[in-house]
Amino acid sequence: MNRRTLGDIHPETLISISNVASLLEVQGKLNEAEPLIREALEGSRRTLGNTHPFTLISINNLAMLLKTLGKLDEAEPLIREALEGSRRTLGDTHPSTLASINNIAMLLQAQGKLNLAEPLYREDMEVYRCILGDTHPDTLTSINNIAMLLQNQGKLDKAEPLLREALEVRRRTLGDTHPSTLSSINFAMLLETQGKLDEAEVLYREAVSGAKKTLGVEHPTTVLFQKNLDLLLQDMGKA
């Protein structure tokens, strides 16, 4: 209806296009989502300009879809464009800027450039702590992101206190069976790597139980948690 009454590049049409693309992406229909995201971005550049907030969001959306599709070289200049535009027009602490910082850190991590990703993750975490506080969900996500990076770098002793912090706060603010809490509970993988098998077992069992209640027995996350627990029990001779 928007296409017919307002035209293909009217802002309301572009928002509708972007919404449909987001739904398709959530459904895993990435190849169907990509041309719509590209259309929304192209229309936004033409009608709103390269630094309009909606354009910057559209740039980020396309970049992250390309990252998911494994098109890292194509995604990188888009993410950098979004970050530069957000810093210049919205400021260093605007949510869109912080999202762009996180996105480029994720891309660098996917490219194996862990040392370049780390300072960006730290910048994100520090700003979130400052402007949103230590218990805000976005802060906890940023804490978790840098902790996972440190874990990938083999810096387990530095990653552990951050993962424990995220888990503790999520338990307190979201509850034991919230999906974000369950994700944090899965830091049992780090404990297993450290040889803290008894503590890892307790957390794995809690993750499996919570996922079954919240997500269902057949949910991929539940299946993953159960697989992790089964492998641990085999290693401990309890299977």
C-alpha cells in the first residue's frame, strides 16, 4: 500500500521495506532479506542523505547481514562508514554509534583480527557502563562480548570475572531462566576448559533445565546445552 500510494522511496515505504527485511532475516531467509535491505539503503541515501539516522541504521543492517553471509570484505567498508557517520552526526555515546563500534569489533573478530577488536569492545563497555550503568542489558551484552573475545584469545583468567559479573547481574535483574541468563550460564564452557569440572557440571545442568522450561526441549539452544552437558559427563566418567 505504501508503494502504491506514496512511492518506492518515500520514508514510510522505506521503513516498511526495512521491517519486512528484518522479519525475513529473523526467519533465516537471508537471501530474500538482502535485496530488500539494499533497496531500503539505496532509497534512504537518495531521499534522506548519507548521514541521516535511518540511513546509518540501514547501512548497519546491510553490513551485519553481509557478515552473517560470510561476505566480510563487503561488510567492512559499510560498517566503517556507519561508525564514521554516527560519530560525526550523533556523537560518541549515541546508541547508534555504540552499535556501530560493536559491529565493527564483531567483524574484526570474525576476520581473526582479535587485537584490533579488543580496544573497540572495551570502548563500548566503558561507555555503556558510564551512561547506562553496570546493570543495563546493553552494558551486560558489551561485558559478555569482550569476555568472549578474551576467552578466544586464551586469556581465561581475564574473561572469567567478566562472565561471572554478567551472569550474576542477569540472575538478579532478569531471573534464572531468562534467555540472556541462560546464555551467561553457558560460561560453564570456560570453567570446563580451566578444569573446574564440578562447577561446570552444576551450571550446565542449570542451563539445560532452564532452557527446557523457557525454550522447549527441541529448541536448538536447549539441544546445544544438553550436548555440552553430555560431553562433560563423558569426560568425567559419569555418562
